[in-house]
Amino acid sequence: MNSKIVFGSYVPVKSILHRLDPRIKLIMCIIYVILIFFVNNFLAAIWLLLALLAAIKLSNVGLRKYWQGIKPLFLIILITVAFQILFSSGGKMYWHWGIMAITRDGLINSLIIFYRFIVIITASTVLTATTQTFQIADALAWLMKPLQIIKVPVNQITLMLSIALRFVPTIMDETNKIMKAQRARGINFNAGNLLTRIKHLVPILIPLFVNSFKRAEELATAMEARGYDPNAPRTHYRQLVWHKNDAWAGLALLIVTVGLVCIRIFFLIPEMSI
């Protein structure tokens, strides 16, 4: 629990969310992310944010540690928000210079994008922090099983996604090691303007890509040496079982969805620009 949470890492603690079936957690995460894009006023945004905070509380993982997971991605979020502020048009204009302008609609849209980034990343982290990688893969295989009728390679897709989830924490650790090595060589990632800081990312990205390709080649060689056949029928050692708490979780998701619909229909609050 003292280590930082990053997206894709599992936190082995005891909680209600940890005991839920991975299928209901995956469904809840997907539907919650979809609901985020139907938020059209501040009351709806607060409603979904409260639901997320309740999930974080039930996960027995501190809010501060979730922030530690968002922090490595925060610079990317800020850059995206800055582009939205400077290159959007519409509404009252507060500042203008060349092709850049700060307008009322640009500020509102930037807040919406910031909210969506933070909430979606946090919701995904709740899923991965309370569900092991192989459980997510099993839930994905179950959810995509009907696609086998139209010859979709479900087993290959779920394997690919499970490997991706498995190596996200590894890549993040690799990034930290490369940054420490570059700092030891005299690079200051916090110095200079925005363009200079972006240039400082090049010594990180190149070795990161090289190491990622080497790791992928080693994994492919290991799977081939063990006789892995992607077209062979798959069996599951761990069977997924639906319990009563999973039904209660589904009911909670239904309440959140109905509450959002009611807020959109019955509460006449000025809509946010999308």
C-alpha cells in the first residue's frame, strides 16, 4: 500500500469492490464512462462525481493514492486543456493574439474536457486497482463471447488487452527509471518553456520505445516456445460466479443511471457547451 497506484496496477486489499464479480465491475466501468459523455450541466457532473467518490471509498484505497496515479498523466491533460482554451472560438472573447484567443466557450469546454479526463482515468483506475488482470481478461472474454458467432477472434483480443494491462505498470516504472537516469546526466525536466520541456521528452521516449519492442519480442518468443496456439479452444481454470452483492452493484448502477436521466430531464439548469 505504500507504492504508488498507476493505471493498470492491482492493489491487494480487502474491500467490497475487490469481492465483486469482474463482469459486473467491467460493465459498471464501461457504462459509467458512457454516462460521462451525457453530462450536460453541473448538477449532473456532481452526481456522477459523487458516485465515483463512493466507489473510491468502497475500494479501501485512499484518494491521495489515486491522485498519485493521475499525476504522471497530468501534464498531458493540462496540454490538452491549454489547446482547448487557446484555439476554441465562440462566446465572449477575453483575449486575442494571432490565431490564439481565450473565449467563454473555450473556457467552458476546457473545464468539460478536464473533468472528463480526470473522472474517466480515475474510474478506470478503480477497476484495475480492485480487479486482477486475468479477471479483467475473463470478464472481457465473457462480454465479447457473442461476437464469436460472426468469427471475431475474441480469445486473441482478450489476450492482447490483458497483456497491455499487465505491462502498463511495467512501462510506467521503466519511464521513472529512464527519467532518473536522464536527471543524473544533467537534464532538468522542469526547466524552460513548454517547447523546451517537450523536447526534453525525446530522451525518454526513444529508449522507452526500444525497451518496449524488446520486451514484446521476448514475450512472443516465450509464448512460441511454450506452444501457444491462438486458434485453439480456450478453457478457464477460474470460473466466474455471480453472487448477491453483484446484483446489488448492478442496482446501484441503475440508480446512478436513472438519477442522471432525471437530472437531465427535470432540472432546468443551464447546459454546458459541448
